[in-house]
Amino acid sequence: MKLHFGNVRCIRVYLKAALSAFLLATSSTIWADGLSSSSASGTPKMSQGTAVEAKDYQLNRLDNGLEIVTYASSKVPLVTFVLVFRAGAMTETPETNGLTHLWEHMFFKGNARLPKQEDFVRRVRQLGISYNGDTSSEMVRYYFTLPSVHLEEGMQFMADAIRTAKLDKKELEKERVVVLNEYERNASDPGFESRTLRRLMRYGELAYLRDPLGTKKIILSATVKQLETIKNEVFVPANGALMISGDFKTEKVLALAKTYFGTWKNPKGWKAPVRPSFAPMTETREIISTHKSFENATITHSFSGPLVKENPKDTYAADFLSGLLSHRQNQFYKTFVESGLTFGAHCSYHTQAKAGEIYLSAEMPPQNMLKVKDHLLAEIPKWVNESYFTKEQFEDVRTGIEISRIKETATPSAYIKELAFWWAVPNFSYYDSYNSELKKLSFKDIKEYVEKWLLNKPHLTTGLVNQAEAASLGIKDTGAELADKMLKAYRE
């Protein structure tokens, strides 16, 4: 199973891939008995002046609130199921931090129909299922792909796994070891403590809401009762969506969804968990950490950024700016990458509903670290100067957006998983107008975004450099004492 941290989505995954490649060289709603339309069926209602694009997916809703998203494609005889929930670290408490991820692992254990793990594994083999899941701060996804001839069996298999999961104590003990091993793999990364320290400095006592991994102590003490509580809080139909892509008839999928998921009930009086909101950054701070195993050096300037549901216009500008600065003809790329000053430099935006994060970062040889640290910040005022970007660069980014929308639907199994992110974090109304909004952005929008979120704004600077190199260059470790104080729970 996978965890997503930090830059889970800096610039949209499909946009970033398409732009990198490029810069280097209506569907109708189907109604089924027992299904009701959702606000995103047909033409979504958007804010005044927002263009809405034709959708290539269809969306319906069961009476219990579970949304059903379908993307039919007969390219290959496969179907992919994705079960996604608005959950993760953001729905946890200090006492349960990391346990949503542990529960994700338990999803792939026994259930009422397949009570033993051996039964579950046998059924996986019988149906030819390839499966996985991932947990982030704001989303949990379970997904698997299998031959389309097993469409109904696959639907039943997923329904059983989520509806009647057996949170068996013995299986919990087994999976606890697996999750602890995953923790150790993450913790062995030289950048783990630096990223954790940055999160703690940025969010303070609420940092757990941005940490899907949690601490070993909490994982070790997790109980079946805690996992059952998490299931009833977030893994409920009103908080989720079932997404299916591949070779099928939509009418049949909707009927099967009603059969296997329609009687799934929400806990009585269920309401989505409410957690504290994050305060914006108010002061500028800096720490440099050293590590004996780290070969190069990195610098990250992190800023408070827009929340996708509160500041959607600014998120479009954030993504577009990322595309502009990635352009190989742009001054930023020439200054920091083409010159050899860094191995790579980026301004990226992490699209989230609960916490906006902007990163201005670079990786470089240790001897360039201090120069790059200051040079990156000195570049920001230049972005409000129209001459920094050319008309051709704007057009190239817009063209890349067009290419990305075509490419993203080419692989149904990957596309439906990406749609799950759009459903869980922003919403489909945002997704449906995303390309249109990015295509019409002007320099004025970029300038306003930079002035509002980056120019002379409080930020947190974190650096990581090889210990021996730092000593020879006279770079002091200013993070060690703070790390000893703040990272105790992560080192135990």
C-alpha cells in the first residue's frame, strides 16, 4: 500500500507530464432505477462566468449517498474499480494519527464472505485481480483491475471488502508489522526528518492532520476498537464514491452498483468529521539540517497557499505558473537549470482543500547551496514583470493543457484513479472547468497570484546537505537541536 506526502499533486499529474513532453520538443447522463442524479450530473452549476467543459465520465448517486462514477471504454477487456473516500490524516485525531492508513491495509483482509485471508487471496487469483490502495492527507483510495468478464464478481468482491471487513485481532497483528516496515522504509530516507520537521514547524500542534504515516507508538498501540471507530466515521457510503472504468455497459454497472452497494447503510446520525483549520504562516523561519547519507543539497522555501475550495481562481494561477517556470525557454529554467547552478528547480503548488502549500525548491551541489537559497527568493519579484514571460510560453502551456486532457483518458485504469483525486479533494465542478480556466489565464492573473501569496510573504526555509560537505563549506546545522526536541515521537 502507498502513502502520499508533501507534493502529492504539485502541478496536476497529467498536466505536468504532458507539459514536460510538450515543452521539450459530452457525454449524456444515464439513469437507472434506484439511482438519483447528483449535482455534477449533466451540466454542473458553476460560479458566474465559469466555462464548463463536456465531460467524458458519468456520475450518479445511490440513495445512501454513495456516488457512482463510470467511464466506459472498450479498448481492452479490463475493468478497474476505485473506491475513494474523503478521509486520511485530515480526519484523524492526535490519538489515531496514522491509523486510517493501517485500516487501509485491513481492507485487503478477510470479510464476511471470505472470512480467512487465504480465502481472500484465493479469490484474488481466481478473478485475476491486481490491487492496491493509498492514503494521503485528504484521500483514501482502494483500487483493483480485473478482466471485464468478471465485472459482477469484481463488484461483489469490493462491496464485501468494504461493507463486511473482518477487523480480526490476529490479522491486525500481522498487518501492524507490515505497516511498521513501511514506516521504517520511509524513515530511512535521509530527507524524512527534514520533511517531518518542516511539517511540525509549519503546522505546530495540528501537524498530525497533514501526516498520513503517524508515529510508531500509535501504530504499535492500535486496537480493533479504534479501527472500527474510524470505519464508522469515514468509510461510509455518504463519504465515498465508487468509480469504474473499462469495458462494460453503463446501464449494467449502475444496476450492479445498486445490487451490491444500495443496501449499505450510513451509521445513524452520521456527519463528516470536523477538525481544526490551519492558521496562515505569520513569520519567516529557516533551518539547515545535515545528514551523512545525503549526497547533494536541497533547499525548499514553503509558503502558505490558496485552498482549492476557497480560492479556486488562485489555484489555477498557481498551476499555470508552475507550467511557465518549467518551460525550457523561460528565464527561470535558464537561470537555475541550464546554467548548471542546480540539478533542478521548481515552483510547485500542492492542491488541497484543507491546507494550501507552495514550494519553491531546488537540488544542487553542496557548494551552491547558500547561493541558490538566496537566489531563489530574489527571483520572485521578477515574476510580476510582464517581460519575464513571453506570449509564446503562455501559448505553449495552453497547448500542453489541451494535449494533457487527450492523453489522460487514453488509459482508463489510470484515468479513473486520477478522477478519484478530483472527486475527493476539490470536486467535479472544479475539475470540469479546470482546463478552460487555465487556458484563459493572462499575465495579470499570474501577477496578482504572485503578489498575493509569494512576494514578500512569510515563509519557511528548510535545507538538507551532506554532513561532511557542510563542515568543509562552513555551513552550520541549525536544525539538529530543534529536531532533537520536536522529532522525539518519530525516533522512538
